Amino acid sequence: MKAILALADGRVFFGEAFGAIGEVTGEVVFNTSMTGYQEILTDPSYRGEIVTMTYPLIGNVGVNHEDVESGRPHLAGFVVKEYCPYPSNWRCERTLDEYLKENNIVGIQGLDTRALVRHIRDHGAQTGIISSVDLDPASLLEKVRQAPSIVGRDLVREVTCPAPYHWTEGPWQLGAGYQPGEPPRYRVVAYDFGIKRNILRNLVAAGCDVTVVPATTPAEEVLAMQPDGVFLSNGPGDPEPVTYAQENIRKLLGKTPIFGICLGHQLLALALGGRTYKLKFGHRGGNQPVQRQEEGGQVEITAQNHGFAVDGQSIEDDAVLTHINLNDNTIEGLVHKQVPAFSVQYHPEASPGPHDARYLFERFTRLMEQQRRQGC
């Protein structure tokens, strides 16, 4: 069955349908990871986006129940060069096509993804539409130009958990699956702005007893839980309209150690009075180089997924910039000058991606230990 991808600027790509049959709009972006498409599909940070994979062959390892980062896929649509209908992997439980159909995710394959990615790189990420039911390019262009932009929308409310829950699952082990962590030493409350499960597993592995709360949970309720630290999760879209989170973070600063990742990093900066801005095409993939501005200037290869960035000059009075993206010099990390709070723009939990930055979870526990001793 034929399918079409049309961009708001008029560029049209023709391909074949896979996954669910239908029509969706979203911001068209690209991810440079070679593996981990299942984790990408289920990362809530992709809410509202049509994701293009730059790696040309997708689906060759199938899908399993263990490699999901949330309860279901969250992206709007999926674009690949070539879908593999015959997966071969000892952990495979069903095909990618079956998984997309089960979760009503519209996909398109067989188009020139290299040309699409070059177009996004040159002209910027923009709203697009995938359709396997309307094959009239003029009709699709009219629809996509009326679709809402991702800028200014609060997508966090669409992905956050409805109620608090307790998380005890630790990292995956070969032959045993996911195992419970060691006896916890620290109580952590994690704000769910679109949290990934592997973040929670790494917190458990670092010795944390984790309670996850909805994004709108008041700071007073969090403090009443008497946490040793508060975690600010990743999440989708534009951080500026998520004003309730910014206000809660302001109330928490100085009361308990804070660690933020991705959207949590941006929200922390906004809570400090900083600014954020939209990147031309964002950073998405498992091969992004970041240099520490501390500890000898080591370079980490990192996993990333964001379309907005922090304006470093806007937070210079309150924070020290700790990490820089080597591709474009955007801000990748900060630490508060006076209170125990730090954050990074990238994903130290990987899934998919390298493990260079997992030390940050231990940094969080050290910060909580220091605060505990000072409290004594």
C-alpha cells in the first residue's frame, strides 16, 4: 500500500505504508542511532514527533516486552528507509510491523531517508504529515499547514503518570532479566515529565528507593515525603509552557538535592530565571560528543533526544556550565553555585546509547549523602 510524507514547506516524499494504516501529523525529526528503535518508539520524549531513523535497516531484531521505556509508544509516526519483515533475534517476540499496528502507530518505509534528513538539516525540523489513506499531495499540504506547532504546547500533561507509584526494578542481567536493586540507602522522589524506565533502574542501582509522582504534584507534597533528593525527568516538547513544574522546582531549590535530565535540565534552568530556545533540528541519537568543563575536560559520547536548549548566558549568575556539546557548543550541563542542584541535557541512562555518563547517578547519591551529613 502506498503512503506519502509531506512537509509544511512543500517537500513531498513517496513510500509504502507499514504499521497502522491512517494519517498523522507531527514535527518531523531524525535520530542517528544504529540500534534501539524499540526504546526510541517508547520514549515519552518523542510525543508529538514523527521520527526518521537514519540507519537504513529497521526491524531486523523484532520487538520484545523487555526493551520498552514506557507502557506504550508515544511518537506520532515512524519513518524508515527499509523495514525488515523477517526479524532474527533470540529475544524477538513479534515483528515491528505487528507492534506498530497493535499500538496504532502509522509508519512509512521505502522513501529516501538520506534526502529527508539532509532537507531537515538544511531547512530545520518542521511539521509533517504521513498518510496511507489520502494520497493527494495538495490535500496533505493543506492539512499539514493547519496542524499545530510543537512550540508553546504542554505535552508533559499527555505523558505523565496519573498517580504516584513505587519503583523497585533494577538493571537487566543476562539470563535473569530485570532484577531488584540492593537495599536502598536514599529516598528519592522522581517527577514524571515523561520518564524513561531505564532512568528509574539506574536510580535503583545507585541505591535509591524511588517514588514517581505526576508532573503537577505540588512541591509541598513532595517535601512532605521527606526525600533525600528529587529527580527531574526527561519529557517531550517545549519546556516554557510547563510553568507549574518551574514553580515547584523554585520551591524545592535549597530544600533538597536536585538532579535533572533533558527536559528536567531545561525546567531547572527556567526555574532559575533562565531562557530556552528551539534548536534548528535538535540532537537525537546515541553518538553525540559532549565535553566536560570540569575534571580535565574529558569527552563523553552520549545519548540525546531534545529539540530545545538552554541559553547559557541567561543563567550565568546562578549556575556554572559543566558540559558543552562539541558539535554546536550548546549547553549540556549545569550546577547551581549555592544550592545542591545539577542537571544535564543528555541521557546518562542510555537505552539506547553509550554508558559514558552513568557516573552522574553516583554523583547524585554523593550529593544526597553530603546533605544528610550536614543535616546531622
